[in-house]
Amino acid sequence: MNTQDELGWTIDRFILERQKRFPEASGEFTTILQAIALAGRVIASKVQKAGLADVLGATGAINVQGESVQKLDVLANRILIRCLETTGHVCAMASEESESVIPIASSRGKYVVLFDPLDGSSNIDVNISIGTIFSIYRRKSESGPGTEVDCLRRGTEQLAAGYIIYGSSTMLVYTTGEGVHGFTLDPMVGEFFLSHENIRIPPHAPTYSVNEANAPKWSSNLRRWVEALKSKETPASKPYSLRYVGTLVADFHRTLLRGGIFAYPGDQSAPKGKLRLLYEAAPLAFVAEAAGGAASDGMQRILDIEASNLHERTPLFIGSKEDVAFAERFLRQGEAHS
Ligand code: P6P
């Protein structure tokens, strides 16, 4: 794309331009991506002034994850549902904030959208980056409101996936499998403009991102992996630095652009880790692989895992291909009896 175009490539122009390359592509799918971009703009406007408006803090409610629900979580969830249901092309949604599938009444929609409306919400009140993660599938059922059958999918079936990061700037990053593209919100114009075309993740980089406070609960293989990262025997042939924001979208975005590895492993108290397969790990895995990276649960490719329930968790190792492979070599060793 000629990004020197004086108008700039808005996400709408970009999607429509690329849609021309795929004559069979329906405008319906494009409309869904545009609805997500609209939701992102509205959520960004709420996040940017969260400290001023009465949207900080917790609602007092506890969500299906057993976590305290922050007001912006609820707002972001409602905004995404509203933007998507009005497209008329979505037959069902699933959200971290909703215990069960959100069916869209009398829908002829052909698509399903799964999302974490506001990842990292515990960081809202201390002005640390947060994000929205989304995943789009074509429905499996024939007609009518979508059901769990439409939502419990394998990551390789995704049509598109991406995230919006609300940070020093607001960026929307997505892929349909044909490259990964980033758009930065110009708040003066209220539009996302192409800023990072065809993002490629470096094959390795000397950065790892994991919460080492959990190390006492880790397996011996996991501990050996992290110790190896502090030696010169690494894919980058030098000791790695630790960077950890504590918001998945922020830690992943840095890893996508600069390389390295993010991990949220399982441990003795949570064998499947903390992160969700359907609306956190799988969409980011689609983005990582489309950018030339990798994503694994330590044993298998994230995108090959078929979900058996909406909110199931998975360990996640994601980032540069060589760094993920390096981690897998340790994790696949027979467990030492330690
Ligand atoms: P911990 C945020 O609450 C989140 O779900 C992810 O965004 C983030 O990667 C993870 O939890 C951080 O968890 O246990 O390190 O605080």
C-alpha cells in the first residue's frame, strides 16, 4: 500500500481495497471488522478519560472467572455486543464477561465473534495499557441464533483475529492470515490509519516475559528453561532481559514488534495456567503465526487445540519462532523427579 497517500489508509479503505483482491469475499465480513474498529474507537474514548468520568473502579460484581469486574469491563463488553449485533451478520458471540454464549435473536448471520472486551482490566486504575482481543469464525450451524457448537472451535478455523491496545496510542492489529497489519488511531480525526503494514516478528530476540513470582510453583523443566535464558546458551547467543507489563495485549504487542517470548505457563496451583484459549491464546496465536512467529502450550501448537468449553484455560508460550522452539525443547524433556 502507498502509505504516502495524502489521505492515508484508513482501516475501512484498507479492508475494502484488500477485499477487491478476493472477489468471493463478502462485504459482510468487512462490515464485522469495521464494527470492531468502531467499538475500539468508542472504548478508546472511554479509556482515555477514565480518570475523569465515573468509569474507574470495580462494579462490585464478580465475573464468570471469579474476578472483580471493573466498570470499564462492563462498558467495553456492552459496546462490543451492540456494535456487532447491529451488523446483522453475527449469529453468536462469546465474551470473557459472559458465562454463556450470547445468541443473536432472529439472526441470519454467518459469523461468530469471540472476544475479551478489556484484557488487563486490573491495570485500568493505574494507567497501564489494556486491550481488547477478538476472534472471528464462520458459523458451523445451518441457521438461526448461534450456539456453543459455533463457538467451540479449533484456532486453525479462524477467519480473522486481532487486538486493540489502549496505550500511549490506540492501535488495532489484525490478520486474516494474509499478513498482520497495524492501524493507529488519530484521535483528532477519529479514524484508525495504517501505520504498521505487514508486521513480521523477528526469528529471535533477547527478551522474555513471564511472571517469575510463580517460579516456586513451576515444574523443574520450566525453571531450567528460564535459567537457560539467563545464560549465553540462548537463541540470541546472549542472556535475555525480562519485560513484564502484566497485560497480555501489551506484553504480546511488544513481543510481536520486537521479538522474544511471552509465557504464561501452567503451575502446581493452575496446571492450565491463567489465560483463556478461545478469546486470548488462539487469536493471538493466529496473529503470531501470520507474522512468522509461533504459539504453543509447551507441547502442541495453540491453533491445533479444539476448545471443549468457552472459558477453558491453556498454558501459553508465544513469540519468535526460535524462542518458542527453545522453550519447547526444555518443556518436552522427561520431568526430573525434583
Ligand atoms: P499475573 C490480566 O489480568 C491478565 O489476564 C493478562 O492480561 C495478563 O497477561 C495476566 O493476567 C497477568 O497475570 O498473574 O502475572 O498478574
